[in-house]
Amino acid sequence: MRLLPKSIFICFVCLGLGFPETDGFLGPLPDGDPGLRSLGEREYDYIRRVTWLLDLRGSVLGEYLKGARLPEIESVTNLNLELIKDNLLGDHFAVEKMLTGRAVPANMSFDPAYSECRIDYAEFVEPITNKLLEAYKESQCSNASFPAAVCSILPPYIESKNQSSWGRKMIDAMGKIPEGIVEGKLHWVGGFDFCLDQKVNYTYFAINSSEGVQREFAGQYCRLDLSSNTLLSKNIELPLQLGVCVPDNCSPENVSFYISEDNIVLSYVLNEVLNMTITQVYCGQVLDSSTDIPFQAGLGVLLTFLILGIICTIYDGSFRIMVVERQLRKITQGSLEKLENKEKFVLEHLDKEDIGIWHRLELVVVGFSWYSNIRKIFSTRKKPHHLPVLNGMRYLTYVWVVCGNTYVFGPLYQEAWTSANIVSALLDLPKKFKFQVVINYHLNTDSFLLISGVLITYWFLKRVERNDNKLSVRIIIHYILHRFWRLFPAMMLTLMFYTCFYRYFADGPLFPKDIGDAGNCRVNWWVDMLMVHNLVRTDYLCLTWLFYIPLIFQLHVFFLIALIPLVIFPIVGYVLLAAMFIAHIGATAAITTELRQNDDPGGMFTQYYLTPWCRAGPAIIGLGVGIFLHKTKCHLKMHWAITLVGWICALGTMAAVVFSSFSEFKEGGERWSDAAHAAYDTIARSAWAVALGWVVIACSTGHGGLIGRFLGWDLFMPLSRIVFITFCTSAMMIFRYVYTNRILLYVHDYHMRYIIFGHLFYVTIMGLFFGLLWHYPASIGIEKAVCCKTFNQWILAGRHPEKLLDEHHDKKKD
């Protein structure tokens, strides 16, 4: 009997399907022990409410994790020597079934590929499993009371080979069922790189054969998706994932069949002891870029932009100043001294002379210049009527986005488990007061909507004012095309990257077989191009994190209904804005009340978060702030007491909107009613926008104090210029970090803060790169080439003789 414990220990610890000897990692569970209690209705509801607020579509995380603390999971968490021994000794029928029911399906028995796989796979697995059968035969068949029928069918050909050194390495690279399942460690990774490093060359001896055959293979890492039949019978889905190291001549189907059916010991443990099923085997992607047309097309576009950037930078940095000086000599009749002396007719000619088609084409070239674009990005020169407070507000909002996305993208997505403590994190972190900043990070969209509303109104009214307060069709068309073109190129860059390149980003044990968004992009790309993916085919959302971009564009176009009357008949414009806001409040209240009562998180995402009529409030408030600043010319006198009260109310409102959820999630907190949730959904976003609107007004009119000076800090100017392109591409960078890890992420405050700062640095650098490569040339450069009117604008667009022109340019701005 002494051989039996050792064999079982080796088998199930080394094959990644078991635990240490004695009592398993949890130890013996006394009756009534709460360690493996059910998640419970309160905890289950708690996780659902957290994931609702984190904007997770469908909020299925609660359903997935509900099984992690059910007693039925003990079959996994308490798998140990005694459990398997009791099953083997106490269920002779199961043993007989295990030994006799090994008929190989026709598709496998005649499959030479499986035969090749089985030879190599069995070479390092069966030295372990055969010892178990051999020990079982020795210990049981010598017992007269043991059924002779069972002994008679034990395979006589069992041969216990000594495990080879390379076999121990293959076993060592496999995942082992570890500690921490109860807190959410549902993915048992193993050694990904160590597995791939294995290059095996050995001599194979067939049964009853003395002649050896040389064989060789490399290690291949596969991820098994396991499903508990016990939990499925209770309509609870709990995906478990296990990494295994197998020969590279094994297909996913071969791996599944060998473990679940062919190897009698492994199949017994999987099917009888654990009562689990292998639902999927993923062995990585076999990528062939030579036949991947989308990849080749995307790579061609990027290389084209890269080559154009290099060529145009050389032209702009080395030759353009000569081209500009030659044009200036024509204007000054060959004497640049006339320009240096600021002769009036020369300066007037610069400001009024129209440019030709060749000048516009040259501006397209300059638009690709990294030299000029870097100067534009890092310039701290303020334009007339600039609102510096928006720079700091825009960048800090983006920091909030990265903070929230670091927690949500990857750790909480379920394509592949990437967190070691997902259950305990979702139950414990929301109880912390400071974590409400993460839970409510979705308010960042409302901040962007407010900023956008301020800018479009301020810009629109200033443009009409420069046109002698006359509204023209040209201004309206420019308004629509300007908004579209500022958004479209960056979004298409992200779409191209996500569609064409995401599968080539990297590989690893956590990399999912499919990233849902990216797969949807291959069939739903046209919806994103039309800027309607927040409303059309929302079941196949592509670029989910960019849903606010079409939202902003749709609202901008819709707001013309109020902006046009605002110029012609101001009272009518004000009435229309008020009517829009009232309609928004009414629609939001009706929709959220119904969704909350029906407990429909999926509908909450598609019918509330994505729809412009439910998200218009902050943008409408931004329009009001823009109108106010335009009317007052950013000059407003206020008594210090009014200013103080305004700041107290604004900061208090912002704190209430962000931290009010703590009353529900804190230890012992009471669950909000559906009516309270609906009221919060209806009012909170607009209240947040009103508070931010006060900050914009106060800081823009000289009542911001230290906050105004901080938000208007020159450092925020270059950072804010790349926020949009960085926001578009940052989620892909975060996904890449999460899915290329070799170990699971443990969600902990300090660890997550460290990652957040790393993400901020990395995605900012990548945002600058993509801004120079794509966004500034395709969006801003082409628009400047189309809209440029005078020689002065043409000259200042790229490198030019600054001493001759900048003084005139600054004087003209003033």
C-alpha cells in the first residue's frame, strides 16, 4: 500500500490536476467552515452592481463568479490523496468502466497524426500514470475480497518506465491547481516560455520491441478550458483554465481526446472525480502574414505614412525655408529688407494674397513633417481667445480614463482570466472610500462631453463674429466637416490597428483565442466609419471604448438646431437649448427606471450609455458655458463671497457625485432602491457637468486661484494636444500589457497604482508616435491645406524665417 500514495501524489501534482499530499492546499474543511461558502445573494448582487457601474456589457461577471464559492467547487479545491484513494477503492464499477471503456473513435483510430501525437505525449505522461495502475494492481488484486473480474481486465502490458529528464521538464511546464481558487484564481498558467523552449530528441521503443526509433518534437503550450458539470446542472457557468505542455505535433483535438478519454487515469480523474468537461483547447494562433490580406494592407498603409513622414521631414527641415524665402522675394520685389522693415504694402500682401494649388499641395507635404508637427505639439504659444483651463481639464480626465481602464480592461474581461484574485477584489475593493473614483470613472465621458460642448459653441460663435455676425452656409458646412475630420482619421487608425494587427501584437498564456471587439471590427468596420456604431449593430460593437466619439459627433450635428437660431434669434436658441435639456432628463428618467426595474445590465449599456438622448445633458451644459464665455468675453466681476460659495458648491457637488456610491458599497451599506439608482443615473451626470462648468467659468474669468493656475499650466498644453489620439490607442496598449503577461495579475492598490503610472508613460509615448505618424498629417495637416487662405498662413504652417515673420504674426494676433 505504500506505493499507492506516492504514485497518486506524483500523478496529480505533476500533471497539474492535483494538490500536495495529505489534505490539499485548504486543509481539511470542518463542518460549517465558511471558507468555501456560496457567493450568496448579497455578494452576488454586490458584484453585479459593481460591474454595472464599471460599464461591463451584460454584467455577466457575477454569474461567472457565483460558482467560485459554492461547496461544489470543493471537488477541485480539495482534490488530494485521500479523495482519489477513496474513489478508486470504493467504486469498483467505475474502475472497471475506466479500464474497459477505451474504444478509440473511428476518426482517431485511423488518424496517423493522432498516433504520432500519442506516442510523444504518452512517453512522458504514462511513466507517471502507469505507476498508479501498477500500484493499484499490486495492492488490490492480492486481496481475496477484491473482485476478480476487475483484476482480470487490468492491462497486462503496463510498463513503468523511469521518467526522463526532458519528461520532467515537460511536466514541470504544466499548470498546477494552486491556492486561491476561492478568491478567484481560476486560471492555472504554468510555464509558457519554459514549455516553448523544450526541444526533445529521444529513442522510442514500441511494446515488445527491442529496436528503437529516433523521434523529436518541440514543446507546445495549450490552454484547456474546463467546465464543471455539477455547476452547469445548477445553471452556473464557471470557466476554469489550465495550461499544459504538449508535443507540437498534437492538435487541440488530440490533446482533448488524450486527456479526457485515451489516458485512463487522467480521464478517470477528470470525468469521475472532478466531474468536469474540456470545453475548448487553445494552442495559440498559427499566423501567416503572407496570406493575411488585411495585415498586408494595414502594413502597407503604415509604411506609406512612415516613408512620407521621413521624406517630408527632410524637405521641411532642409529645403522649405529656401522655398519660403524665394516666395518672399517675389512679394518684396527681391529685397527682404522691406519685410524686415515691416513695410505696409508687403505685410498687407502677406495677409490678403490668395495661394494657389501648388501651395496647398506643399502644405500637405508639410503636414507629414515630424519637425513641424513636434513644434506644434510642444509649443506653449497661446492663440487668441484661448481657454487654458480646458487643457488641464482634458488631460486630467484622460488620466482618469487610464486609471479606470487599467482596472477594467483585462482584469475584468473574460476572454481569458488574467487576475489571481478577481472574486475577492470585486468584493473588497469597492468597500474602500477611495475606490469610488474607479467605480465611477465612467464620468470621464461626461467631462469630455462638457469640454466638447464648450469648445464647439465658443468656436462657432467666434467664427460667426469674424464674419460680421452673419451666418453662412459655408460656416455650417465647415463646422460639420471640421468636427468629422478631426475625429475620423484617428478612429480609422485605431480601427485598422485593431482589425489588422491585434493578432500579431504578441502571444502568451493569457492571450485569448478571440478578442470580441477585434473580431467584431472585421465585420462591423463600416458602422464605425459612418460614426453610428453606438446606435447600429450594438450586439457586434467594435472599439467599445470609443463609443463616445460618434456620440460627440452626433450631438454636434444635432446642436445646429439650437446654434443656428442662437445666431439669428437668440431667444429661440435659448428656448431650444432648454427644451433639449428637459427632453433629455425626461427620456433618461423613463429609460433608466425601466432598465433598473427589469434588471437589464445589457440594455443599460446599449440603451443608456451609448445613446445620445441619454448622454446629451453635459454637452448641453457645455453649450451654455460656451455661450456665457462668448457673451462676457471671459471678463466677469464677482464678489469674493460669491466666488467662494461657487467653489464650495462645485467641489461639493463633484465629491457627492463620485463618492455617493460609497454609502451602498461600504461595509454594512444598504442597497439603493431601483428608484434611487434611476434618479442618480438621470441627475448625476448633469450635476457633474454643472460643477465642471463652474470650474471653466471661474478659471476663464480670473476667479480660479491656485486651481485655475494649475489647470492652465503650460505643461498641459502639449499633453492635451495628444490626448485624443492617445485615448484612441491606449486601450490596445493596455490589452497588450495584460495579455502578454506570463503570470496572473494580483489586483492590489499599490500594484495597480504602479501599473497605472506605467501605462500613462507608455501610452503617452505611443500617442505621440501615432500623432506624428498619422493623426497630425491625416487630420490637421490635410485640413490646413484645404482651409488655408493667405500667404501668411501658408508660410507659418511649416518651417519659415521666424525673425522676419513671427513679430508680425504676434502683433496680428493681439
